[in-house]
Amino acid sequence: MTPSLSILVIDDNRIRASIIEQGLRDAGHDKVIVLDQMDGLVRRITEIEPDVIVIDLENPNRDQLEHIFQVSRAVRRPIAMFVDKADAGSIEAAVDAGVSAYVVDGLKRERVKPIMDMAISRFRAFARLNQELEDARSELAERKVVDRAKGILMKSKGISEDEAYRLLRRTAMNQSRKIGEVAQSLVIASGLLMD
């Protein structure tokens, strides 16, 4: 883990915050910022731009948890959360909100770094999976557009599917564009002409 990470600790209890801060400093992290106010949290996080967020809530109520979960959805950073008590619903909501590590009754100085490292690893793995899912969705959407464009060409020119694909590919190469872009243009133009 790179010690040059910027870490934001959010805790309204200064004593508990100092435990986390000291654990991080012991682990070699010198860029540790502590916030003890929950008001304007998204704005403050945007201003600070931390690499990692560590949140400590002694006995969080539903409103506090929902607020933190909204923050975690908005900021897209690895988040490690320490709480004293939790129920299954809170844990599930934390996972759904993107909290990378949700630790119940585990606030000990020596545990802070390994938990933070795990939160970062989980966040990165989840981000990779999300990117792969987005790439797969884009590829599927492009294939559907190419298939529609081939259908339009087959019907309008009376050619085979292979010929329609070759025509799309040749047009894309001649225009230095992706085949999906050419297909999309054809589908849009066809829609305009049909209406």
C-alpha cells in the first residue's frame, strides 16, 4: 500500500477519531485529515478529494446511516466504516451503497490499516467488475445496432447478411470510424426516412 494516500477520517468523537488517525500514522500514512462534522459532507469531501474515506459511527441511527450511504454513492471512493452495533439491514444497505468494509465493534488501532487496505482492494475489484459490465453492455448494444443496420441494408439493397456486414465494415474503414458508429448513423437515417 502506498503511504502517500490521502485519507479522510470522519468521526464526531475526537477520541475515537484519534485512534483511527494514530493507526493510520503508525502504518506510515501522513496525509490524514479528520472531520468531526457531518454537515455538508459531500461538499467537504469534494474539496478535500481524499483517496480513501474512513468513517466511524459509534451507535448510528437509520438517518445517519442513510446519510453516509448517500455520501458513499456520490463520492465513489473506497470507504471503510466502523460501527459499534449493526443489524443485517444496515450491513446490507452499506454493501448496496458501495461501502467497501463495514466493521462492527472492531475499532482497534492495529486493525485500522489492514481494514483500510482490504477496503481499497474491494473497491478496486468492484470498480473493475463495474467497468467490465459496462463494457459488455456497450458491446451488446453495439451488436444490436449493427444487426439492425445489416437488416436495413439487406432489405433496401437486396443483399445477404455477409454482404451487408462487409458494406458496413468497408464504409467504416473508408470514413475512419468504428463500425458501430456507421451502423448507428444508418439506423438513425433510416428512421428519419421511414417517418
